Amino acid sequence: MNLSDLKEFYRSRQEKFSMEEKQVNNKIIWIGFLRLIFIIVAVFLFIKGVKLNILILQLSGAVFFIMFFRLVSIHKNLSDLKKKLGKLILINNQESEALNGNFSTFYNGVHYLNPEHEFTYDLDIFGEKSLFQYINRSCTNMGEQRLADDFISSPKTKEEIIETQAILKELLAKQEILQDYRSTGLLTEDSESDRNEILSWMSKDNLRFSTPVRFMVYAFSLLNTGLITATVINSKFAGLLTISILLTWFVYGIFLTKINRYHANITKKQSLINKYLRLSKIISSAHFQHESLKAIQSKSIDSLKKLRELDLLMNFLDSRLNLLVGLFLNTVFLHDFHIIMKMEKWKENYRSGIPDFFASHAEFDMLISKSAFSFNHPDFCWPELSEKAIISREMGHPLLHFSKRICSNFSINDNENVILITGANMAGKSTFLRAVGANLILAGMGMPVCAAEFSFSPDKIISGMRTTDSLAESESYFFAELKRLQRIVEGLNKGERYFILLDEILKGTNSTDKHIGSEALIRQLVKTKAVCLIASHDLELGKMQTEFPEKIRNYRFESHIENNELVFDYKLQTGIAQNMNASFLMKKMGIIR
């Protein structure tokens, strides 16, 4: 499938769902009209039948009442379907926009930004126009967090990477199911606090009745039922029934505040439980081959019955909101007590499996984001695992639109562990470092990468590219950079295998000190097993390849002056940079003469 096929895929689905939405909307209009007719006819027939004492008219009115309530149910189902179709239209429109380079409608993960993290801040993982925003298709808060965690904790083991690739390749052919899941999830918003409240509710006994209270509930339920039956047969039992009902209200009144609080608390969770019930149905009905997907499906199937039971209990508890129904049920049976006891029993039986159930949905939601990215980039390649740090052909930055992307071949030989990249300002050094880092992160998460061929070793990434000062900690830019380098060296001394990305070492000091410090750091790096890419304006560092021919290799980005204009080709080449552009630009801008 190429780009044109992808655009047609999303366009055709937009048209399909838009047409279905119009049809459903027309049905909703007709059902609304019929509801009005049926309720008018029902009321007319029933009143007429009562006035004329004609039973057939009364029964006909009752039938129309039943048909009216059936239409109410149909109307609700159609309204829900219309909302879902609206989400499906939105999803396919968003994907069409994403193919054109606009992914601003997806959440960018800005609250995961952490300047102290080993690589996410430097490599544009979170925030506006970030890799997270580019990939994120989460429809649950837990799925979003799981995706963010996967970025932060990258890379996986070789076995995990191979497994994730296999899962994503299977999901490529299941976009309809994945969109069904996404559209359903988007119908109900959720948050971290929602999940925490549910888990908190599950983990403790919110309202446990003592044995005497439970005995009274069952006793009054039986007593009231018996007295009502007896009173219908013989009215002399009416007095006893009245006393029993008054005692029932007294017991109910003692616990009314606690019951109201319990109901208000559980009502907040019902929409989220209902959301995961619908999501579980979608996973349960799918056909998967990979064992990990089957395991997720198994948990959904196992949870379906449990969630349906909880949802039913919640609906029964909601019946107390209907004044007549609630008053009758609680007067006769102390209905709220029975439902709450069953809900607490439900928690006792199933609470241990709920966190794992949520975790499986978070995993599936994360896989949907990864699958959408894989599906939208058929031109990207699936990385292969290797003992070498990286071998790539036609590698580019995944965030750059294909029309602007300049790709390069890049590899690191067996013994090499320091790659020096020199070049003028704006020539492409920093972008190249980020391209390498971004593709390594994608590969480490089991996703395809922006390259024609790509093999890598899943080593821990650490970078030093956007070191910032800290006024709060009275920390200078230079000292912050030294602290980052200190962490790298300490890790290397502990035997960590790093893939290091450094952009202009020791930017915060004078040129002489900077050269001496940079050279000393490189001499230390060549003694380790780390692989380090260093971008620098310091051309003198390039001469170190002569001293360490098997350990250091030079790459460069060049700029050229054509027709008194500065021209960049952004192509990676071997060797040390020949052209610098600072003085030319200063003259061009009239800063110097």
C-alpha cells in the first residue's frame, strides 16, 4: 500500500461513515415523530377507554404505551450509533490530515516533558510536534500513559522487540477492528483520577453492613412481602403491614446518608465501567493469531461476564432515582441494601483481577497507536536486530515530511565507537543526531523506522543536546552540562553499554578550554564499549582519527555559496568539514564588513 492507497482508504471510510450517519439521522427523525404519535394515541385510547369503560380501548392504550417505550429504547440506540459514527468520521479525517503532515489534533504529551530525562527532552519525544504526538492514537488515559512509559523506558530486549514487531504486523490487517475500538473509547473521556478512584473503590470495603443489619434486611423483606400478600387476602392485616413499613423506613432512614453517599460515589464510575465493557466486547469478538493478543483477548472475555454483572447492579441501584419505583422497592424490600451487599460481594470476588484487566486494555490501546503508525508508513522498514550499533540505508528523520526529508546512509563498524560530525551552522548536524536517536527509539519499541534498511543493537540511549540552566537551583548552563557528562561517565564506569548523542560538547566555556575538555572526553570514550556520536564545530577534533583510526571516524555536513547565497544539501559525507558560514552570514546581514 502506497501513500495514494492510504489516502483513498481513509477517504472511502469517511464517505462510508458519513453516509451511514445521514441514514441513522433520518431514522432518528422518524423514530422521534413516531414516538410523539404513539404517546398521543396511547393517552387518547387509555383515557377514552376509562371514560367509556371499554376494556379493549384501555388495553390498546397500554399496547401503544409499550410500543412508545420500545421506540424510546430504539431512539437511544440510534443516537449512540450516530455518536460512534461521528467518532469514526473524525478518526479517518484525522488520519488523512496526518498523512499530509498535520497531526496537531492528537495529544502531544506535554505533561510528560522532563528536561532531566536521559534523552526524551533532547530528541523531541514529548511536546508540540513531537514523536509522541505523531504516534499517539490513545482512546484511554491508561493507553496514553502506557505509550509514554514505552518511550521513556525504551529500548526493550531483543525478544520483546521481535514479539512486538510480530504483533504489529498482524494488526496491520485489522484496521477496521482497531478503529472500532478507538471510536468506542473516544465516546467516553477518562482520566487518571477516574481509574484511581475505581481501583480505590475496588480495594476497600466502602459500606459493609453488620450481621444484625443484614439479618433485619432479609427479615423485613420477607415480613413485608408476607404482610402485603396477607392484607390482599384479608384487610385485618393492614395494621401490622403499616407498623412493619414504618419500622422499615426507620431502618432505611438510619443508613440513608451513607447509602446516598455510596450511590453518588459509584455513579461517577459507571460511565467508565460501561466504557471498558464495550471495549471488552470488541476485543472478545476479534480473531487473533499471536499468543500475546490472545492473552489480552482471554482477559477481556473473562472480564465480560463480571463487568456485565457489575453494570447490571449499578443500573439496579440507579432505579432508586425513580421516585415511585425506588419508594416501592425500598419500602417493601429495602432494595438498596440488597444491591449494595451484592456489589460489595462482587468486589470481594473479583477485585484482585481488575488492575490486570486495566493493564491489558492499556497494552492494547498502546498497540493501536503503534499499529496506526506502522500502517501509515508502508515506506518505512522493519528493523533487524544486530550486534552492531547501527547500519542504515537512506535513513531520515521520521518527523520530517517526506517531501522535505533528506536521507543518508550511515553505519558504524565493529571497532568504531566515536563518530565525529563536523559542519557549519544550520548544515544539518543536530537534525541528523535527532534522526539517529528517533529511529533507534522507534526500533527499540518494535516499530518500523524511517529508512530503506536498518539494523541495530538495542542499547540504552543517553544524550546531551539541549542542556539548560536552572535558576531555581542556582545552576549555570555549563555546570548543568558537566552534570550530564558526569552521569554518562559514571554509567560507563559501571559497565553500562550506552549509545550516546552529544551536540557541541562544553558549549558553555571558552574555545581553548572547550577543545581541551572535548579531546580529553573523547580519549576516555574510545576506551569504553559505548558508541558516541558527537556533533561539533571544532574541526581540530577531527584530527584525532589519525591517532585512533579504528576507533574514530569523521563525518561532515557541508554548505556552499552559490550566487552570493548560502546553500545546504544536508547530505552526510565522510571526512572533516571544509566550509564554515558564520562570517559569511554576518557580512550578508550587515553585522560586520
